[in-house]
Amino acid sequence: MSEHSNLAIIGAGPGGYAAAFLAADLGMKVTLIDKEKNPGGVCLYRGCIPSKALLHVAKLINETHEAKDWGIEFSEPKIDLDKLRDWKNNVVAKMTGGLGILSKQRKINYIQGKASFINSFTLKIEKESGEVENFSFDKAIIATGSIIATIPSLQVNSKRVLNSTTALDLPVIPKSLLVIGGGYIGLELGSVYSALETKVSVVEMMPGLLPGADRDLVIHLSKRLEKSFDKIMLDSKVVEMKEGTNELLVKVQNNNGEIIEHKYDYALLSIGRKPDTTGLGLVNTKVKTNQRGWIMVNEQLRTDDPDIYAIGDIVGEPMLAHKASHEGRTAVEAIAGHKVAFEPKAIPAVVFTDPEIAWAGLTETQAREKEIKYEAVKFPWAASGRATTIGRSDGVTKILVDPDSQRILGIGICGPGAGELIAEGVLAIEMGANVTDLKLTIHPHPTLTETLMEAAEVFFGQSTHIYRPKR
């Protein structure tokens, strides 16, 4: 049997389901296709949501240890791994199930299965039941996301080698764990296992952790991880990994060329993600990809095939759920004939470690590379009353300002809750605010949001809680 839809969306992650929901709200007949029982994608099933649930547990455990400095001591936590795993899974089930209900309420035709293009207006859908059918559409959106990147030379057929998906399943709490890759996924998962009392080590090829972030933000995180992690090996790479009797044997080469063998219970391979176009049948359409495998689109997310759009990880960096959601809505509005383009001035990035790191707009690294004129002003959290009350002065709020127009170019924050605080910075950049706007906005006291206001005051040499006269 062949069916037809105004809009077919392949992939039900944060980009796909956001697009489907808006399209249905606009009156389109929508079909949403995904391998899972309910919408959610990698983010909800195997990424953002389960990892943040576990990071919340890690934060709680860490705070019980920190409380000793305030005169309060707790007994050592007793970890019921089965119950912890069930709680994490219940969080995922609740959210994905809720999305399933929303799909039905919007009368979206949700199909559990795999789709591939027969041509530019027809899909072949292999359903979970085994049934195969052709499906025609007026317009389509590709939202298949990304898959875990691997290193072929380090492929070891062993249950002791984890990736970002299997690590979230909490198979065990190992005595020791090597995290291969010092990016945000590896550091977040490493932080979870460290809180559960695993000795965590990290190996990173670059000279610093989180290579994409400014160093003055990362330094606070690095200092804390040096205390909580067993070892951080920078300028280093894994050259060989094999299974021993009851452990993994890992050879690490440092920047001097010296190769040292280490033993770990488990290893987590976390070197990033890559676009997933496998089996889509793009060769049967006019859709084009670039050398890195990303689908090429214009500012309305339209591909070289006029009736096919693409959004999310599949179209390039940054590979972030919130970017995908906004791209999905933009694509739908374009399909609906609205005058629209995806042209954000700032896409926030958040690393949910402890402390968190968040930034939006221009970074100092980018400004130097592009030779953009800027002035950076910082407010250290050691001068924040609220940061002091929670025992966390290891943070900083930074604003990049155009010295001529005083327009806010970028904001970076390191500290607990940075991911929540960055939204104000995103709004300021999108609204074209200048540093005076931020300075004159009354912030509640005592809060960490005040650090944004006081960083703006630093630009004028007028910060209340630190003395830094304007030069």
C-alpha cells in the first residue's frame, strides 16, 4: 500500500520532532519516521537527557563531600546501581513517552521504521513489523542526526571498551577508567564515573582539555578535575589497546614520543560524532554532501533538491540539540512559505561538568583568529556574594565587547549553573544589546546572575565588588 503526506520527516530527534510538531500546528499532514518507539532521538534516548540525569547524581554526591568544609558530614553513599540505572531509564521513558502522546494529540502519522529515498518525492519505509511500503510526499526534511565517531586502529572487541551510549548504561562501576578524548562528552561521563568512585584518567591529543573553549574558562575546570581525576594526559595519544586477562592494556604516547603501557578496568572512547547518511539513498535525489559528509543546505535549510530540506547534526556544526530544534522550525516555516532564514547571532554551547562552562557568540579564540577588534572584561566569582555562600568561588564571567560601538560580541561563563546563566547572554547578543544595557539591567541580589551585570560594570571601571579602574 502506498501513502502520501504533505511533509515527511526522517528522524525524530530534537530537530525532527520540533519540525513535525510545528508543521502539524500549521495544518500540514505530517509523517514522522524513526527507528524508536517514540520521538526523542539520540538526545533523549542515549545522550543529553540520560547523561544530565546521571550528572545530577554526581553533583549530589560531590556536594556531600564538600559539605565537610561547612561543618556537615554525611556517611559514605551506598550506591544501588540497579536502582540508579532504573531511575535514569525512567527519566528517558517519561520524556519519550510524553513526546509520543504529543504526536498523537497533533494527529501526526508516526511510523517506527527506517526510510530511504527511492527518488525526490518517494520514500521506501521498512517498518519495525517487517512490512515494507512506498510513501510519497510533497516535501521532506532529513533529520537523521549523527553517529559515534570511532578510531579503526583502536577497535577492540571487548565489553571493557565503552562508547558514549554504552557508558550511559552503567554496566558496572569499574575501579579504573580511561577516557580517550578530552571533549565535553568524555569529561561529562568521566565526571559521573569519578563521583561513583572510579579512578578516572583522561588522554587528549591537544595541549588542553575542551579544545574549542577559551583557556581562561577551561582553567577552572582543569584545576578541579586534576583533584578529582586520577591522571590527565595532555599532548598524548593512545597508540595501542588490547584486552589482557582481567583488564585493558593501553599504550599511550606522550609529546616526547615516549610510549608507556597502562592498565585499566575499562576504557571510554569519546572522540566525537559524525553525520549519519548511511542507507538514506541520497544518490537517488539531488541532495549533495560536502567532503566531511554533511548535507549542504542554504539559509532556509533547503538542499540542492528543491523539495528536500535537512537539519541538525546532518548539516554541520555545532552538533547541538537546540540548534537542530531551531533549524527544524525554520525549515517548516520556509516550507509554509514564510519569509525566514536561519541566521542566529549566537548559538549557546554548554559543557555540563563541574564547574559548568558555557559560551555564546564570539569567543576570544575566534576573535584572534579572525582579527576582530574586541575588549574582554571579566568578573571573578571570588567577588560574588552568592558564589561565596555556596562555597564555589572557582568561576568567572567574561564579556567580549566591541570597543567602538560597545556592542556585546560574546559571553563566556565558568561556574556552577553556567548553562542556565548563559541564556541572558544569548538574548543580549541576539537583541544587539550594548554593554550599558547589561550594566543598567537590575539583577536580583544575591544571585549568580549579578556576575553578568558586574562584568559589564568592569568595562567602565565601575564594578561595585572589585576595584579595576578604567585605563
